[in-house]
Amino acid sequence: SRHMSGSDNNDTVVEEATAGAVNGDVSLSETSSIDMGSTVDLPSESGMEGRMAKLARLGGALLATEVWCFGSVNRGQLGTGDHIKRARINAVLGLGGQGVVRVDSGKEHSMALTLDGRLYLWGNNAHRQISHEDTEDFSFPRRFQLAHDGNVLGAACGTQHSAIVMNDLTVHEQSDQQENNRTSGVSPFATAREIVEREPPMGTLQPVLASGSFTLFNHIVFGAIAKHLTAEQKFLQDALVAYNCTLKPFLKRISGVAYSEIFDALCQNYLTIIHVAALNVKSLLEFGHRRITCTDIVVINNCQEMITLYRGYTKRFCDVMCIRGYPTIEMFTEKSSKEVHKIFFRPFRRIWAFIDMIYDLVALEEIEANRELLDERRTQWEKFSNEKDLAIEEAERTLRFWELNHKTPLAKLQSPDRRLILDSKELSLKRSQSARFANQWFILFSDSLCSMSGHLTIFPLRTMWITSITDGETRKFALKVITPEETLILCAQNHEDKIMWLDGIVGSIKNCLGRVSDTKVPQYRNASYQFSEKHPKFPGAKYFGRWHLGQMHGIGHLEMSDGRVYNGQMNGGEIHGYGRMFTPNVGIYEGDFEHGKYNGYGVLEHHNKATYEGNFRDGLYCGHGTLIGEQFTYVGEFSNGSRHGYGVLDDNITGDKYMGMFVEGKKAGLGVCVTMCGDYFEGNFVNDVLSGEGIASFENSSYYEGEMTINGPTGRGCFYVGNRERRNSTECPIDSNGDVQEIEGTILMGNLSGTWQDVKISNGTLSMHQTFRKYSQNLGRYTIENDKKWKSLFDDWHMQLFGQERQNLENKQIWGRIACYITNSKAKDKLKSEGFITKNAYFYRKTDLSGSLDKLSLKSATGSLGKSSAMGKVGPLDLGDVFHPLTSSPHLKGATSTIMDLGAFSQKLEEKFDGHEGGNRSFSPSESGSSVRGKNPTLDYIPNFGITKCDQEDLEAIQEYLREAFRDLNHPLGVLNSKISHCFYSSYGCWKFKPTAILHRHAMQEWESICRRIFSIVCRMFPAIVGTSFRKLLYPILLSEGIYSLLFVLYASKCSHRDEIYRQRMIGCDRKTDQELAVFLRVDAELMPMIKCSYFDDAIGCLKQVKDKYCPMEMVILIEKTFQLLEDAKNESVGAQHTLNADNTIPLVLFLVLRANIQHLGAEIALLEDLLGTDFEALMLGYTGYCVTTLKAAYQHILSDKFYQN
């Protein structure tokens, strides 16, 4: 706001209304980077668009000014258009948005000077200080004008006079004492004196100052800049009038007119030029006052921004011309075509004015560096001037073309941004091998090549590739044009025409792709395209993505006419690689594709909520996979879309679990079935039914051998009905864990029928009070060999990693394939996290249909059943310009899968996806073993240990590598571990009832088989470890808490009876004090001090930790440490002279066991022995064996009847 008073002694000068006066101080040399302050809260801009917006905002702030005043006396001083006294502040009429930069007041009159050199005066005119024409007061601002219509440089108000300095430095006075009202170079008053005391600071003085009856004129030398300042101010005046009086009303009336947005863009650009012109005027004034240097003038300092602004205006000017838009403007504004042309052509005339100004500045500039900068800016403006002329000429040619062809099918192609480049009617071009008199017409537009031969065919330039063909005997001056659906051979009439067509098409393609003229046409590019209905593979499909030589190649988005939507990799014009597809009435698939079909590893969510995760072949389930439905869950092998091979089927309705063979979707072959009640059946299945000979075992200690079904016996067999365990006989066999192996009961033998609850005997015998084995000795006879279980999983894994030549690969080739796998897996993860959008796909848009893919998130995204395969028969990733054609490193020659070729380019792939250049990241043997950047840095190198030798240091390094590898889901071993763990869990976990104890043997044998097969893989990676025990190497890594828990549940079921006896007796002993318990256990009196020793407490705590471990060797170490602490307790409390023997050690161990409170000690010991396997025999020969045996003996003693004997 501007506040003014009517005092007769007011020489206050209001500073220019710069952007700083509105929002803070601004240096004109910083107009490209400064912020406007707090008036408008804008984010910090960067880039050309941001700098242009900031320039426009600064210039707009210079123009967006108002003048306000108030006072109790009103003889026109308030400028409100009347003589009413105003107690409140009011706006002066007609000065809003005029860019007022200076306000001054005399005794009863005021003046306001605008940025473009207009001077307005109002108030009491009694002394003709406002106008000589009359003496009446002026209650509204009146513009000061001379006959030659000059611009005002400066002005000031005295008490009863006004002093004015023009741009040409002539001086004028408004008062009743001056009739001529003009002086030139002398004082207007006879009493004037020249006062020169000292040189003022640079640029600090105003042109004129006034107070009372005195006036001070400062000598200012504007030089050659004055005419350019006047011209720019004149342009600003005319442009403001044109916008406010013509364009602004026009914009309010065209809301329903066709191409209204084009007209709006043109007018908005016009307004932006006005704002920047205001800023340029301000900089010229500052330069004239020597406050800035010539290089700080906006047209010089912000040359790139202004050229970009004018380039945008030129485009919009031509856009309107191409749609014959100027007659529309004439109609709405009621202006003549000449007036409209003058308005919109006015900014172009300023371009050569800028060039002339730079010429004058170069002549005045003394600093060489500044002259070079000025010459550079002049060259840029001259280059743009030529560019502008060509653009307007091109638009005029285009307009004439549309006017001539407005009745042809081409008329529908008329659009604001489409320009005519070449026309075969003017420059001959035709198809090769076409009829001599065929009517062929080719038109090259700025965005497409059109062919007219009976019908109109459009070839978009964004998806066009063109090459020159060498002249031959039958074909000369030919060009080869490749498009997504057709390849054209076009022939020109001569070599010159051929070059013009080639250059025209190449240049237009570059413009469409946003490439500069001196670059090559990219072979890889991003573009959108809609296929015709005649396309053999994708009729009517829409594609947005990566292209190469007319084929979809890279990351893309494809919407097909049948409703399918695909996001992911394309290869050679086909859906090939990794991606996600939505299919109506089917579901969503995410995984590997080959030739448009599901092929490889993937996840398919059916619309009926069933989910399959696993391998595919030709669009069908094939290989290992997991199928989850509402009624069942199946994990196992598939073939041709059906369950076929070994698998595990969980019936969600009955609760039954089947582990066995399938044929064409039905149970067929050897298998095991465990019912909801815990009953166990094994035998031969035919057509989903158990038939023939088999074994059934029940929870009531009964079992059956013979012909049967799930429901009961069906022929000859033997049914053993147990009553109680046989315990009294000393000849009763007991297993290694102390479990009784024989029971007493009844035996039914012969032809049996009925149900298991009501067995009928025909032609058989019933023997009572018989002794027989607790479990059938034929258990496992009708089950699948463990090495054949999950064979499809290992086969698929080997094929995905090693390909067909998996048995003949050398060690270096194996590590090369592993490197490929890791690199590709990381790339897939990154691709998936980015929504299958390539980084440079700036054109990419999400449609309503494709957006639904993001809403339908795959279940595997958060809780995958197993890590998706990173390899397989899939196409190369979207490498774009990284490399082409695909080549492979020497150690990967002969690979059958194209994905293997990526191994040699792991560094380029990482640069592509991570967006960095250079770096030394590669999969190469590392002598230092140093890690590099990655999800798991320790895995991003090829080890050099364990290849030719394996000492203790190498073994530790191998274990560390494997520990990381089995945890990393980007490593093939991590993927295998994840999948096999899920398979093991599906077989022996997730019970809806207490699992049968029989399964502990199956689980342990299957686990050992799995570990042996994994160990064979590790041996191929590290050949020097062949002689190492697989248990010692892998169990500490593979025996995760989950796997151990599965095994422990089964062993706890097996040992449940004995562990319950143990638990009850342990509870009884917990009630005793340490002294009472020691006496009860008959601890040697001489060793009683040991119980109170701190080492003894440590031994109890050490033994407690056994239940928290799931690695057998760690458990053994803890047991051995417990006995060592027991020895330390003895040495500290009773002395080293006392020795611990078997007799006095057992009571102490019993004390330790009872106080350690291990709930399922029997299951822990049994599982420990079985996990150690053959390694346990070697341990038994030493001190470790003694410790384990003593612990086991203590457990057996607690279970025995002798425990309570005195």
C-alpha cells in the first residue's frame, strides 16, 4: 500500500516498487535464483521451467501495485474521482496494476510514475502544476503527455510546481510561472545556481528532486541505452493495453469454443512475456543509473530463460495459426485482422531490438570478458530469430496445406501441434515395386508419416525406424522404414530427394523424441502405440513402453482387446520375461513368461481365490508348486496342469493329510495318509482310494497289516490290538531311548472285513494274551523313497540355475551362473518394487484397468510360499541402450537360456537399475574377499576358498558364506532353502491334532535325504569339502528354529508318555529344598558342599540352555560344558584330591537335571542322537560321549521304579 498526505513540505521519495518493495530486497543479477518472500509461499524452483516461472513472478510483482491515500481535505488530492473527504484509506483510481514505481506529493497535488515511463498527476491545479490547459482541479489521475509522446524518466513535486525529466534527459516544468514549459540542459528558473560539491556515490541520486519552490536536477548520462529503454517501455505500454483491453475479455468469452485451451495458453504466454518485459525495463533503468553492469540486464543475464519463453510463445503462436484460430479471435474481439496480427506479432519485433541493443552495449563495454559474453548472447538471439522465422514459415505452409485439403480424409488430422514437413506431390516418393501409375501420396507431418492410396494409413514417428538402402540394379534411391506392423521400402526420384526425405524423417523423429539435432536417432526408445485390428497377435491392443527396431522390447504396459493387461518385460515383440498379467475371469499372474505364456516360476491368483505358486510350462502348472484352495492345500509336483508325481495334500475339510504319489490329479501309487484322529495309513492308492496291501496304525496302540482301505480291512490280514506295555519281563526289548518295543494284546488273523471300529472275522483266528511289537516292523514298506521326494523341486532348481548342461559345467561356469542368478534376482526385485515401470518411461500412464493391478496385490508379495525363481527361460531385462545385441562372456558360451547372457553384464545391469555410472561392481574372483555394495555384500563376489583345498580357515569361510547365502532370497541357495523348508513344513507341520509318533522316523529320514542333496550342490560349488560331514557343515546353518520345532513336535509325541512321567517326578522334586533333594538322591556327604558352589549354579544354568538350542553340535557343547562346570565346582568346594566316578557323579547329575527343569528332556535327547546320526558314534569314543551318556542315564534313572527306592 502507498500512503500519501497533502503537506506542503513533503520531499519524501517513495522508492521504486521493485519486487523487493513488495516482498524483500532483490538484486537483479539474482533474478534467476532468488525467492519472492512470504507474500506467496512457493517451493524452491529448479530447472528451466522453475527459473522462467520465477522471472515471470518477479516481473508480475513489479506491475501488481496500487496507490492508496486518505485525508480530511479533498480538492482532488485523494484521486478518488470526487471531492468527498475520506477518513479511511482509499485506492487512487486507475493506478491498480500499472506498475507504479515512484510517488511524490506537493502541497495540494500528487504524482505517480510507472515502470513503463507514464506519469500521472492529480489534485489542486490552481497553479497549473498539473495541466496548463485549464485551472480546475483533477480528482482522478491524469497522464502527463507531450506532443512527441515521450517517456518520463523521473519527476518530483514542489509546493506549487512539478518538475519532470524525460528519457531523452530534457527537463519540463508544470507551473504558472513557466509558459514555454520546456528547457534543455539549463535550469528552468532564473535564480538557479550550479552546485558541485563532490562526486556522489554510484547510482544513488534521483534524476530530479523538489521541495517548496526549489528543484534539483542531477546530471545523468544514459547514452545509447536511452532509446532501447524507451522502446522497451513502449512495448510494455502497448502490450499491457492489448492484454487488458483485448485479450483478457477474449479469454472470458471462449470457454465453450473449440481449442479454447490453445487460445488460453497463447494469452497466458503473452502475459508472461509482459511480466518479463517489466523486469527487463527495471534492469535497463538500473543499468542507466549505473547501479548494475550490462551483463546484469535481464535480456543478457537471463538469456536462456527468455529464449525458452519466446520459443514457447512461438510454438503457441504457430499452433493457433495452424487451426486458423486468428479469425476466431477477430470474431470475439471485433478487431480487424491487421490489429490482431499486430497484437500477437508485437513480441517478435522485440527479438531484433534485443540484438541491436547488444550491438550497442558491445560498443560501449570496455571489459573484454563482458564483450565476449555479450557476443555469445547476441549469437543465441540471432540463432533463435532464425529458428522463429522457420517455425512461422512452417506453420504458414501447414495452414495452406489444410486449406487445400480440407475436403480430404487428411482433414481429420488437423491439430494445433501438427506441422507439414514434406509432401510427395512436391518431392517425389513412392513404394518400391508398386504399379507405375498407382496413385500414391506420402505426407510427412511432424509426428507421423501418412500414406494415401485409396485409404489413409498413419505411421507414428515415435515408433518408426528408418535406414538408407544401398543402391542396387533393380532398386535405387531407396529407404527402409520399419514400423510396429509393417516394413516399407520407399523410393525417391533421385539422390537429392532421397536425402531430403531421409533427413526430414530423421529430424522429425528426433523432434518427437525430444533429441537435439546433432544426436543419433535412438534404436531403443519409449513410445505408446495402438495396434490395428488386423494385427495377428495383438489386435486393437495398446502398448506403452520400450521399443527396439519396431518391436516391443523392454519394460512396457500392454492392454489387449480381450481385457488382458500386462506389465513387465517384452522381448522381440512378444510377452517374454518377467511381468504381471491380469486376465478377466482367470486372475492375476506374476512371474516368468515365454512367448506370451506362463513359463517358468510365477504366482497365479485365480478369481475364485485359489492361488498357485510354482513352475509353469506353456501356461499350465508343470513342475514343483503349491496350490492353495478353499478345500485343500497341495504342495508337490504338477504336470500339464494336474497334480502328478510326489506331493502333500492337506484336506481343509476333513483334516486328513496325504503324502504320496499322484497321477493326473488323483492319488495313485505309494502313499501315506494321516487322518484327523491321528490314524496312520500307508499303502498303495488307486484312483484316489487306498486299496490292496498296506499298514494301518491307530492311536490306541493297535495296528493292522494286510489288505484294506481307509475305512477298514477288506481281505486277508492281521490286526494287532494292544492292551498294555510289556514291562515285567527282563527279555522285553527296549530301544536306545528306553522306549518299550513290545506290548501285550489280541491278534486277529485271517480274512477280515467291516470297519476299524467293528472288525468282522471270516475264516480266521483270534489269539488273546499275545505279545507282539509295539509298531509294525513293516512300517515304511509302502512309502516313497526319500530321495525321490521333492525331486521335481530340485530338478526345477537345477534347470533354472544351470540349464540343460548342469552335469557338465565346470566350477567357474557354476559360479558364473550363480552370479547371473543373483544379479537378475535383484533386478527383478527392483523392477517389481517400481511397479514394472522403467525409469525413463516418462510417457507411462496408469489407466483405470491397469490401475486395478496395483489394487489386487498378490498374496505372495507379503507372505510368499517361496522366493520366486530368478532364472528360467525368460528374456533379457530392459537393458535399453546398455548393450545390444546380447552377447555372453566366455565362461557362459553355449548356455541354453538367454537369461544366462546377463552374467557378463552384471555391472551394466546394476548401473541401469541403480542409476549410477562407473563403479567396479562385478562378479569376479576376489583375492581379498572384500565385499561390495548389494543387498548382501558378502555374496557379491566369487570365493577363492574351498576350491582346491579346505583347511580349517577355509572351512570357516565356507560356513560363513553358506550362512549368508541360505538367508539371502536373491541367492539360489537361499531360494532353495526357502522352498524346501516350506515343503518340509507342509509335510510335518501345521497339524490340526496331535501328530502320530510314527512320523518322527519319516521326518528324520526325509530331512537327512534333503541335506544330502543340498550337500551335493555345495560340493559342486566348493569341490575341496567332499570329505566333510554334511551334518557338521549344514546342520548349524539349515537347522533353523522352524525346522527343529517341526522335528521336536514329532519326537515329543513319540516320547510323550515317558516325558510325562519325568515331568511329574520333576514336579515332586521341585517341592524339596536343595538339602532335602541332595539327601533324597543320596549325594555323597563329602560332595555336599558342591551344591552351594557358584560353579554348580552355573552348571544348572548351562544345562537349561540346551532346550533353547536347535543345532546338535551346540547342544553337545553345552552338555560338555555342564560337566566341566561340575568338575570346577568339585575342585573349588572339596578340592582336586577328590575324584568323580560313576557312582558319585550320577546323583549330582540327577540334581542338575531336576533343577534345570527341562520339560521334554527325553524328546531332546532322542532328537539329538538322531540328528547326530553316524557322527554320534565318533563322539561316543571321547569325553563328549561320556557326558551325553551320563545325562541320558540320569534321565532313564528318573523314569525307572528305582528312583523312589531308598
